[in-house]
Amino acid sequence: SSTPFLPTINLIEPISEIPVNAAAQKSAANEIEIAEKNF
């Protein structure tokens, strides 16, 4: 009964990381846009 927990954890971890990566990419894109406007 312990084997089903490992794939479940492996599936949950990347899903929880996706919003963080998306937010980081959005903030980076916003910083690039601001930098381009300043130039």
C-alpha cells in the first residue's frame, strides 16, 4: 500500500511548482517590458 504514495507525490510536486515558474516568468517579462520602455 506504500507504493501508490510515491507516484502521487511525484505528480503533486511538479504541479505545485508550475504556478511558481509561471509567476516568475511573468514578473521577468514585466521587468523586460519596463526596461524597454525606459530605453
